[in-house]
Amino acid sequence: METITLSVFRGDAAGGVFQTYEVPVTPGMVILDAIHYIQKNLDTTVACRWNCKAAKCGSCSAEVNGKPRLMCKTRVEDLKEDAKKAPIRVMPMRAFPIIKDLVTDVSWNYRTASKIPPLVPKADAAGKPFVMQQVDVDRVQEFRKCIECFLCQDVCHVIREHDRKDAFFGPRQMVRIAALEMHPIDDLNRREQLDAEGGIGMCNITKCCTEVCPEHIHITDNAIIPLKERVADTYFDPLRGLLTKLGVMKRDAIKQPFESVESNLTKIVQPTPTAMK
Amino acid sequence: MAMEPYDTFEYDVLVVGAGGAGLRAVIAAREAGCSVGVVCKSLLGKAHTVMAEGGVAAALSNMRNPDGGSEGDSWKTHFADTLKGGAYLNNWRTVEIFAKEAPERVLELEQYGAVFDRTPEGLIAQRPFGGHKYRRLNHVGDRTGLELIRTMQDKAVGVGMNIHMEVTLTRLLMDGDRVIGAFGYYRETGRFVIFKAKAVVLATGGWGRMYMYTSNSWEGTGDGLMMGYEAGAELLDMEMIQFHPTGMIWPPGMRGILVTEGVRGEGGFLKNSKGERFMFTPEYTPERYKGQFAETPEEGMKWLDDKKANRRPPELLPRDEVARAIYKEILAGRGTEHGGVYLDVSHRGADYIKRKLPSMYEQFHELGDIDITKQPMEVFPTIHYTMGGIKTEPETCSTTVKGLFAAGEVAAGLHGANRLGGNSLSDIIVFGKRAGEGAAQFALNHSHGTLDAAQLDDEIDLLLSPLESTRGENPYTVHTELQETMQKNAMIARTEEGLKEALAKVLELQERAVHLKVEGDRCYNPGWHAARDVRFMLKASEIIVRCALDRKESRGAQWRLDYPDKDDAYWGKHNLIASDNGGEVKVEPRRLPEMPEELKQVLAEQG
Ligand code: SF4
Ligand code: SF4
Ligand code: FES
């Protein structure tokens, strides 16, 4: 039977090694199948996350031969040529602290998400069925395809290289805010947050995030750049500022100013850090 | 316990499970003024709800299409369709509440931020679906479940909760006959954790992992169900397990992945190896649907363009009927090379398919190198949904145990013997809310119970023994053998002989599972987790098989080759109830509650 060799990171926050495993190849096999084969037949202690095995839940993110990928969407077939030269390397996402093997601590993403208030409908639409045209929600729907795999966060150099999780929400949350900011009925002005704690200015449009997005969301072109423009308009366009003051420009005036949410309402409870050996 | 360090948390309401039902319960309990903790086995937002594709069924009557809209739809039609689909085993009151409240719950999602596809008038767009008389599935392309869970996740975070991710609960804590919390462990560290709560909502979803072909993730092991059962809750309709007619069977890497019913809704054909659209075989359309479906492929084709003047093709019969027809075709030797049938939508053209079924197109293209705009898929019925579960009272979703509530797939009563597509998503929002409110009411009227920690000793032993023992079986081996026997003997076509064989095997495996052994330590160790999961699955399997044995008729998902007919006189009026009787499984038939006259009238009017 044809086999393929995988080199899988085994270890925890303290360090680890790459362990090789030989796995039989079946038609249509993906990397996640190979990891499951290892768990079932070679070593039951290998840790990984997964849920849907259909590229819909965003749980199985890892780095395969150096590229941030969903393991359930990475076909062994496509890596066969590379595998002839060297074993396929499977390792955890690099931008997040390692818990064990392929599992990383992604709780930061949930903590930042809890700072972003959900939709606040305009007063005249609250409590009634929304009337919105399809063309006006196409873009928003593109952003809402996000499966929260956090691969874009993993690849973004602001987070990965410079570890500025303190100053930048990251591309995933930019997509989230864009979906709200461009929602025809949302009434919050989200630009101040974007500029301040969101740190949109940290992004220098390298587009690495867009390249890895398994949902093919045009993160940079459709979300981040338009958001940057809106922020710039609000803060740096003197004419716009004047017109808004005079009441000629209404768009921002009808949006409610952003009130910082009590981000302590929701708490992501972290396990007590004692490993039970 | 004294030796074992653990964390303790205290909430008014503890919600177990963070899929759609759990999150909707969180929102409701918070709005009622309670402190809420929510526990999930995975990360937040990864639950099975994301897998739902087709839509959320609610009679909004938004479609004004000349080619067949949804004008004329009402809760009454949705009520009648749901009962008919469930072969009248449903709880009438549950279905009534459901059909009446679903539209309001869907509109509320929009207020929370869900962005549904729109009609030309700018309202929520609805699509036709199997078993629904009108276009009733409010949808977002083919990722409606993702939209629902993300919407409620954001809303729940907004209203405030404590989230405990990657925690597995294994036992409910009791104070006498009342549930006062739950016990389990952190997956990450293996440390134990106790949640004390005035009321507990189980929203833990379904269980399908005891079968080989299943669309369930590793989570679907029935632990929520079995925790409820072990605490004394009655279970209902456990023999009723839905097979999604079109799960992928080839290539093996895609096995079990579902092909949404939307593919058939958008005109997909089912074909056997001879190229025939076998669903048009008259015997595949049961009596109660006669005259409502197209009788020739020509008429079926016309329906695609003019939905008003033509009847829909029989590919859109309810799931149990389609699954059985596929099974019969394969049995008759007209299956594909890999043992399935073909599902083909390529005749709709690449543009149409990419627009209407974008994630299907992409998924097949990227995962299986299959271009569905050009070639057919190979499909086979796959375990998909459990209609049965914890018996709940319709108004507040309370179970037969004090302080314990249940909603969503883990609860039973709404779907009867078979669930209609689209009804699961409306189920979770209607009853998620009611369960949250029910639990909140209970919590506001009760104080915390008293915990006697001695009740945890057994559970801790059970959890730790596979790590400490020097010999014993590998839990994966036991699991695989369980899957083989359930797949062979308790799947779509059942007989007394097969079920008895399955029962004997399950009991043998239960014996063997007393001694399990796993390698490694307690830190994120899937082998260790599997050891506890497999015990839950073994008990749940025993209950499924015993109920399937007792129901001596064919109805909905229960298809007995040795009792091929419906028995309306007796079994049509009885549910099977399973409960724990001092460690033994007790199964008893119980008469369905009598439907009031005015609802019988509604049914008669709806035809
Ligand atoms: S475009 Fe911006 S957000 Fe995306 S990877 Fe580059 S710096 Fe990060
Ligand atoms: S935007 Fe794309 S890459 Fe980023 S989390 Fe969402 S799906 Fe993943
Ligand atoms: S397992 Fe769900 S995205 Fe890979």
C-alpha cells in the first residue's frame, strides 16, 4: 500500500520535537485524515482540534509545510511531489501560544471579539422586519462567510512577527467590524474604535491575510482598505468635518457615537494553569 | 476528592453546550436577569449548528414569486407539515408552539445581526424544501447554520456570560432529586471542575458517533443525553434516528460529508447506475404524499421554471422516504461502483450552480477534485440527526428531573418519527429561548442546593482508571467494534435478528469497556477523552437498540423489514419511553397526549 511520511510537532509550551509517522494513503485523503489515522493506530496522545471535517467550522487550523492551512482542506494528493523530497511537516499556528502538539491558545481572538458591540439597528428599523436590497448586503454577506479559523491572524506580521496583540485587533476582527460598519441598518459609528484600540493603522496592506483565507474573503481590498478610508475621512478630511458641523453632511451625524461596551460583561474563563500529569 | 484539586464556579443558570440552542438559552436567561455560565466541549462557535445549510423553516410568507411563492403559508400549514413529516408521533403542543413562534424568532435574528438573502422586495428570501408545502426556508446561500451561530454568539457575548471552552462535563450533580450543577474536566489540563447552578440547561446536541457513516464530529457521543438519563430523566423516541439521504460515499476522504438537500431543491437528480431517475418509481411515493409530487421527469423539469403550475419532483420527498428509496435501489443491484447512487445537478449549468450553491461547489472542487457543474456526486444515506432524546415539557422545556431543562437536538418531541429539513434551526431558536426562560424562572425561585461531594467519587474513579490501570482495552478498538455492529444491525433497515445481534454485541462491549487503558497523561489527551466518551456511547447504543426492537412496525426513520407496515391502531398512538431503573434500561410504551379538537380541525383543513 502506498504510504506518506508526516513529521508532526509533538510538545507543549516548554518545547518539543518533530516526530515522523508513516501513514497509508487512501483516495481523497486530507491531512486531518492522516492525523486521525495516527491517533487511532500509532499514538493516541497526539492532540489536534477538529469538528466538521468539511472546512466549515475553522477548528483544524495548523501549518502544513510552512503554510497556514485548514488540515481538513489540505489534500495529501497535492503534497505528494513535495513528500518525495521530505516528510510533510505539520505544526501548530505560530502566532499563538502552544498548548500541546497542534493545539494552540486562541483565546485572545475571543477576548478582542468581545470588545466589538453587535448590531445596533437604527431607531426606525428596530423591532420590524428589515427591508434591505440584496445588492446592499452582498458585501456584508461576503464578510459573514468567515469561519473564525484565525489563519489570517496567524499570518499577519503585526501579530506573528511583532506580537502586537495589545495594539491591533487583527484582520479577522477587521472583517467583523466591516460587516457591521457596512450593514445598511447598523447605527453605531465604529470608526473611533477601529482607529484607537482596533489599531487599523498598524496594517500596512501586505495582503498576506487575504492569501490564506480559506473562505476567499477579500480581507484587504474589501474590508480593511475601505475601513481605512472611512477612518481617514472622519478624522483627517477638514471639508467633511466642516460640512458635518454645518449639518450638510448627514451620514455620520445619524450614526450613534460609539459607546465603549463593558467588555467585562463577557468573560472567557481560562483553565487554571496546572497540568495534571 | 480531597486529594484532587479542582475549580468551582457558581451561576444562576448553567448552559451545557454552545450551539444554537445553548446560545439562545444564554440570551434568554440573561435577559431574565440571571448570571449565566456556558460550557462547551470545543471552541466557541464551532458547534454542529455550523453544518446546517439549507435554511431555517418559518412561515413568514415572504415570497411573491409568480412561479410559486409562499403566500398562503401560515403556522397552521407548518404545523400540519411537521406532524405529517413526523408520521404523527410528535407532541402536538410542542409542534403548535414551534410553528407559531418560529417566524418571530427568525425576525429577531435579523435584529441581532443575521443577514439573510433578500427577495426583490427586500425581505428575507425563502426556498422550497422537502416536506414543506410552501417556500419556507429562510436562508443565507448554503451556510445558514453558520449565520445563525455567529449571530447568536455575538449577541450572547454582547449580553454577557462566562464562557468555559473545551470543558467536558461527565456528570450532573444532585441534591436529592434535584439537579444542582455539573462536574467534568478541562480538556487542556485535565483538571477537574465543578459548576454549581440553580438550574441547568442541556443543549448538547445529538449523538451519531456510534455509527460508521455519520456526519457527526467527535463531539456527538451522547454525553449530554446520558448525563440526563443517569440523573433520572426520561428519554423519548430513542429509536428514531435520521439518515440524511445524501452523504458522500466516495472518495473515502469525503465519506460522511453531507450534500445539502438544497441541491435537490435547486433541481438535482437522483440516478441509479442505469441512469434512471428512480425516485419516479411510483412505489417510492407513499400513500400520504400521492398526488402532491410530479409523476414524470418531464413534469419535474417544468417545475424548475414554473413552480405554480407544476408539482415538485419526488427527489424532494421527506428524508426518510428518499433514504429508503436509495437503499432499495442499491439492494436491487442498481448502485454505483462504490455502493451509492448518483446525485447530479450539472444540468443546471455552471453559472446557476456557482450562484445558488457556492459552498457546495467549492467544497467538492477543493476537497474531492469533483466539479459538480460537470459531474455527479456519489451518495449514500448517512446518520445525521437524532429525533429522540430527553423528554421535555413543551412550555418551559423542563425535563422529568427537577432543575434540569433541555433544548435542541438533545431534546425530543418536536420531530416525531422524522424531522423535516429546516426545522432543526427553528427548533433551536424557539426552544432555546423557552429553555433559557424556563431555567431562569426556576433559578429565580430557588436557591443553590447543597453539594455532597461524595457523589463524585465514582465518577473520578471512572475517569482516572484508564490512566492508572496496567491492562485493559484501547477505547478506539471498542469504539470501532461498536460502529461496525451499529452500522450493520441498527442502521436504516432493521430486523429482530439483526437488532438482537447488535444488543448482544453492545452488552459484550460494555463488559469489555469496564477495563480500558490509555497512554499518556491528562493534558489534551484524545485517547483519555475517548475512554469516557465510549462508555456514554455504549449505553446510548443499548437504549437505541432496545427501543428499535420494541417498536414492531415501520414508521418514519424506523424501518423494520420484518414489520414493513405502519401500525396506526397501536404504535401510531404510542411513544417509547426509556428510563434508568437501578442500572437497567427500562423501555415502556406510553400513549401520546390527545390532540384538542381545534387542532384536529386545523389538520383536517390542511389536508
Ligand atoms: S494586510 Fe494588514 S491585516 Fe492583512 S496581513 Fe497584511 S498587515 Fe496584517
Ligand atoms: S477572515 Fe478568513 S482567514 Fe480570517 S478567520 Fe475568517 S475565514 Fe479565517
Ligand atoms: S474540521 Fe472544521 S474546518 Fe477543518
